[in-house]
Amino acid sequence: MNELQQKIIDLKKTKNALILAHYYQTMDIQDIADHVCDSFAMAQLAHTAEQEVLVICGVHFMAESAKILNPDKTVLLPVLDAGCPMADMIVPEDVIALRERYPEAAVVCYVNSSAAVKAVSDICCTSSSAERIVRALPEKQIIFIPDRNLGAYIATKVPEKEFIFHPGWCPVHDCIGVDDVKVAREAHPESKLLTHPECRGDVLALSDFVGSTAEIIDFALNSECREFLIATEYGVVEHLAKLAPDKQFYPLTSTFECEDMKKIKLSDVLRSLENVDHEMKLSVDEINVAKLSLERMVNI
């Protein structure tokens, strides 16, 4: 552990702070976090946190969600412009138009979305909870926003319901194609392919396992297989390599890196803690209207 990391660890105790880092963060950030997790676990941990300060090492919608669930706590996002292109692909007006067209449908909102979009949705979900949430809803029609790929995957799992999709996508996952799978399998023929459902359906169809980030990690750690192709962000490959050094993990392609997730550096975390810098602020009205959809997700 270097000097900068030790300063952060010491300071978070002084500030009564909890550091939550997403699996896509760099390893030096993961090493100083209290919890390294996916977006679902991050929402749960933020919701039950006892600390007065929450430092979210992730992207903007994650810090927004933490603030919505903890309006009285100080929520810090060390780099404010760490965003999510998928979240930017939908606005509240899009959701309202879909509601008018399909008045009997429930709006299921992937957590990768803004507070404003959550506010006009019925319930949020993550990739690990989406199937469970859709099944729990009484409505037969589901408006799934904003990720068309995750929505299409859940539709195959719950065929008894009708799905309406918004055409959003993750630029990192959506750009992967079957040719990438072919090349990777030729290079590592003994490997199991573990894929995030933000990838396109033709890639999912070629996979040995499809699951959320946390589910991919659990599968790899518990599998008897010794080699894996990881079809999600490169931070997961690094995380797995640390947890299971006796196994081999390969990124499906070299393009699996989220630039926004990598924006946060150790110096940003330290500055944010020292100065209570880059605090996530939402109005009472914004929090109140968005809170219900997130609380429903956490409760289910």
C-alpha cells in the first residue's frame, strides 16, 4: 500500500466515511475501498450505511442513487463528470411518451439512468435483479428502459410477458460481436466465456454463462474450470486475477474498458475527502419523486 492510499484510509476514519468502489474501478481504487461491488450491492450498502459520508467510486448515476437513498448523508463523487453514456440516451419525456402509448405497462428502469428518469418510472432494477423484479410485477406489459440488450435478455427469461424496449445501449458492451468471440475462443480454446447481459443477443447466445458483474465473479471463483474469457469491463478481469491467482482470466477484447469508470484517481478520492469536494446535491423534490422506484428495487 502506497502513501497516498494510506492517507485515504486514515482520513476516511477521521471523516466517518464509507468508500464504495465499483468492480470497474482501477485496482488501486479497489484496494482502498470498504466494499468493491456491482451497482445493486452498492445501492444496498449505501441504503444501510451507518457512516455520515459516502464516497462513491463509480459514475454519476451511482452517486445519485446513493443520495436518493440517503438524503441526510453527504455523498461524494470524486470526479463529477464520470458519467454513463447509456444513462444519457433517455430523458423523462421519452418515458412519458411510452407511458401514454402503453398505459397498462409497468416501467422498469435499469439503474443506469438519471434521477429524473427514475422519477417517472415504477421500479428500478440492476442486471442481477431484473428478472426477479419483472416476475414480481403484476403487469403483463413491461416497458424496459434504457438498455435494449438487457431488456431483450430478460424477455427470453420471462416469455409470458410482453416487453417494450427503449433503444439505449452500453457503448462498451454493445460494440462486441460474434467475430470477437470467434477470435478469443481460437486463442483460448479451453476457456469458458462469461458474459454480461448488456452485450448483444448474438454474443450472449455463444456464451457459457450470462450474468451480472457479481454473478460472473461468483461463477468464475466457484467453477472447476481454470480459464475464462470475461466479456465485461477489464476491471473485472483484474479483480478476478487478484482473488484467484491460480486461474487464468482473459478479456474478450482489448476494447473492454469504460473511460468514465477509469476517470477517478487516488488523488481525486483524497481531495474529495479532504475538502468534502464534489458533493452530490439533489433537491428535496428530486429525491422524493425518484426515491420510490429505488426503494422498491431494494425491497424486492
